Amino acid sequence: MAAMSKSICASCGQRIEFPAELAGKQVACPNCGAKTLLTGGPQQTIRIPKQKDPAERETGSSPAAPLANRIIDNIEKVIVGKRNEIVLTLVALLAEGHVLLEDVPGVAKTMLARALARSLGCTFKRIQCTPDLLPNDITGSSIFNPKTADFEFRPGPLFAQIVLADEINRATPRAQSALLEAMAEQKITADGVNYDLPPPFFLIATQNPIDHEGTFPLPEAQLDRFLVRLSLGYPQAESEIAMLQRLQLRHPINDLQEVASATEVLECQRAVRTVHADEKVSRYIVQLIQATREHPDLSLGGSPRASMALLHAAQSFAAVNGFDFVMPDDVKQMFAHVLGHRLILRPESRLRKRTVGRVLDEVLNAVPVPQVPAQAAAR
């Protein structure tokens, strides 16, 4: 498949996706019909507009864009060379989802969660998962108070706005299940009483994909609760050198300042849900999900929850980019990140060296991309 690029129509301001070899040519915009010059380079995994002038980033039709740019700039003072992963983490936060960070030790998984919490000024708790961890250690428990001769509930670490479950696959299934209700409904049940968790509630779980000795792999039902699964990977040489220079005297996390508030995050989460998705975009999402269910290499395709997750992620991604409507390109950008951990390959396909990533690429290439008119996209 030819490399794709994206340009903005000079007349209607809508995004145009086109083969990279057409860059520099003047064509008719498929949205408004006016002649426009195609600009842009090869398609990247994640694209977020980042102008040099900070004042320029405060403009846009979505309130999530200026907030996202402030947070990204702040986190990049600590996490070097991982802009795409930071963007995806923010997309999950504003879509009211959760993130699974799967990578080898020492690549700043924990530091990303700490930097995000400091940037938002939210309460932060870390759960170090071990095989002897009990559900009550996570949710909280009732303690007898001799002064009042009654039991008092002591909240556990889940009663924080940003929660890091470090090495979640080292906790037993019983302890892992204590997270399900919190992730799905933002509340927990202890001693038969329901307790609401403080909004915005955002869970970041980490796991090491290499050392499986003494671990309890997450079941598909729990993997499906995470909006996206990310892998930070090793930094580039220049990024690692810059990191070492910053760490000579003091860790930058200690000086990181708050650049947003929990109230602003909640406002942006509400704004994300109002991002318009045309009926053609919804149909495109369903066609992609159905294609995973019918693919011969997959024994488990995407569920209706996967459809909803893909829509919400596309809404959030569009909002972070500064748009108040969803285009098919937003869906394509989020597709692999949202679906990659929800699908199961057939054993025979795995023996033939097939991968989920390759299957997802085939699905994207097979399903035709709809043309969404500018009027429908902008309502």
C-alpha cells in the first residue's frame, strides 16, 4: 500500500488524506470541491500539532488541545523522546479509559505515571503488586476503633485520582479482580458498601513481558478493560544522552510543576464526549471491528466494547488535535493501539509467524475508508 500523507484544505479547513506521491500538486478537495495545494510528508504513527509559539497552541475549537499541549510539554521535561506514548496516555485519560504499559524494566513506565500526576496536580498512589497482595490491600478495609467501639473504613490506594499498579501480573487473580469494578464503574465495594472513587480516576498498570516466572497473566476479560496498551521501548541515543545530562545533579521529576488541575481534566473529558462522529464514521468503526471477527487468523475478534473504545479514543484523539469532529483518519490512528491487546491469534496462525499487528494492517487495508463531507463532519 502506498504511503499516505495528510493536508489541510485552504478553503474549508478540513483534513485531506492522499498518497504521498501527490504532495505538491493542486487537486479538488473531496470535502468542498475547491482547488487546494497538497502538502505534507509520509504518515507517522501519531501526529499532534506543536507550534513554536506557545500562544498559538491556545487556539482551536477543542479545549482539550491547549490542555494537552501544556501537559505534553511539562512531561517531556522528565520523559525524553517519547512524545507519541505521552500523547496516547493523554488520549486515554481524556477518553476516561485506562492504560496498560508493557515493557522491560527501566524504560520510565513508573516515571511517566508520576510525571502525569504531578502535571495534573492530582492525588497519586502506587500499588506494588506482589503475590501476597490481598484485595483489601487495594480497596481498603474496616478497622475497629476502640474509642467509638465501631468499625471505621480506611480507604486503600485505589482512592486516588491517578493510580499506578506496578507489575500487575505479579498479583494473584484475586487481587487483580479487585481492580475490575474500579476500572469499569469508578467505584469499589467493601464490606457490602459502595464507595465512589474521586474523579478523574485513571489507572496505569505496568507489566514486564519478559520475565514470566511467578507471574499471573492477565485474562482477556481484564485486558479488555484497558483502553490502550503501550510500549515505551528503549530511547534513541541522542534522547538517552539528553536524559543523562538532565540527571547529573537532580532528577527533573522533583522540580516538575503543576500545569493543569483535576477540574480542567474533567471539563475536557466532558468536551471529548461532545466531539461529533458522523454516521459514516460509526459505520466505518463497525466494519473494522466486524472484519476482525471474520479474519481467518483470529480466534477472537473485537467485541462491542472494542467498538465503543475505538470511538471514544478517536474522539479524544481528534479533540487533542484541536478538532470538534472525528474523521476516519483519527480512527485509523487509534485502531492498532485500541485493538492490539483485544485480539487472539489462532495457534496455527502463530506457528506461521503471523502477528496481530500484521492482521490489523490487513484489516485497515481491506476496509474502504469513507468520505465524510465537511458539512457532516463539522455539523
